[in-house]
Amino acid sequence: MSSATLKRSGRPAWQEPAKPVTKAAKGVALAVICLLVLVPFLVVISTSLASPDEVVANGGWVLWPQHPTFDAYRDIFRGGQVTKAIGVSIGVTLVGTLASLVATTLLAYALSRPQLVGGKKILLGILFTFLFPPGMIPAYLVVKQLGLLDNYAALVAPVMINVFNLVIVRGFIQGLPEELFEAARLDGAGEWQVLWRVVLPLSKAVLAVIGLFYAVSYWNAWFHASIYMSDSKFPIQQVLRMYVIQGAQLADPSAADAAAVSAPQTVRMAVVIIAVIPIILVYPFVQRFFVRGVLTGAIKS
């Protein structure tokens, strides 16, 4: 470090208090970034709550609806297919996230132990699948041979362990002091007791973040459902994709007022809100673990 970068106090230049002009510039930049994120989201919400006539009068987008209405959401949920698809997505997300967390934690703990025979070779084999993933046709044939077609397990089993998440959890466990493991073994603890009483309590942060990653991936997944499942078992993302991209009808055709659908733009924006709201509601509960969980787990050996 050159002496020119140091102040008289001896601290580096980047540790000196920021000037008022710099603080003001940062504040303006953050405000602009926040507006760029929040205004489009507000427009989507407002458009979904606007009346069809108001949407048409404003050219397709509404920033602040004069007469908010939930007609678009009512039209979407009036179809039984959407309600069932939401239940499928919730079930797959809960079961898949739990299964993925258990499988990832067990495998990461095993691979983090130097006593594991052939651990490096197993890890290299897993990393090979990360660098060279199997194609769609081989994966489909494997799922078919296992008899998982049109089975909800097909939405979980092929993606149960994410290699990137596995590497993060393994790195986090490897970063724990080895003296803790030795002390537990001196007290007579076996591997399961070490995992349950030592590793898991200290890994809450990284597991919370990895759990959110898995939950988001399961909730947003639609591709596997499109090739493995029948129409009656589609999750919500696939159903909404069919409507937004292919223009499928969500309302129950047998309903007496099925023809009285909302303007397509309002329903499309309502679809976007339905797709993102669950994850937005979950995010604040795990946000506090992000820095400690991801950054610590990202240190790999």
C-alpha cells in the first residue's frame, strides 16, 4: 500500500468518513435505483387492480387506479384449475425444500469429513455433473424407467440436490472449528449426534438461505412439469405460463358468466402478482441470514 493512499491518521483512504457531496450522491443514486425497482412493480399491482375501461383509456398501463377492483383476481381463482395448481405448487415446494435440505445437509456433512473414504472422488463425481449436466432426453428416460412419469416425485427427485448449494453447505461445515468435533467425540458422540447437536445448531444461517434458494426454485419451476406431468397435475407456474403465453382460458367454462372476463392486461398483471407474492412474503424472514449464511458458506477450500 502506498503512503499516498494513507491519511495523517494512518487509516486507508477508503476508511475515512465520506464527504457530504459523496453522501448526497450515494443517496440520490440509491433513490433512483429504488424508484427503478418499485415503480414498475407498483404499475403491475395498479394495473391488476384497475378496471378494463381504465386500462384501455391509459394505453394498457395504470399507475394509480381510480376505482380499484379485484375482478381480475376473481376471474383467475374462479377456475378450479388455478386453485388446484396452487395447492400442487405449495405441496411440491414444502416437500421438495425439506427433502432437498435433508439430502444436501447429509451429503455435505459426509463430504466435509476427512475420514470419509473416497470423499474427494465422490466430490469430483458430483462436480462433474455440475459442469456437464445430462441432457433433457437422458433425464426423461431415467425418470420414465423409474416409473415417475405423471408422479409428483418427478418434480422433486431429479433436482433434489443442487451442486452449488451443496458446495456452499460443505464449505460452511468445513469452516467450523475442528475442536468442536473432537470435543463431541471425546464425550462419546457418534456421527449422527455430532451432526444433530453440533453442526445443525451452528448451521442455521446457511441452511435458512439454502432453504430459500430451494423454495424459490421449486415454486418457480415449470419446465419439469411440462415434460413429466399431465395437464391435471400442473403446478401454478405452468398453468399461468399457459395462460400468459398461450392464451389459455383460466375461468371455468361452465360458469354462467364465463364470458364476462376481465381485460387480458389486468389478468396478466394479476398472474404476475400471484406468482411473486409467496416468495416476497417469505423473503423478510430469512433476509437477516443472508450475509452470515452465504458469505461464510462461500469460502471454499
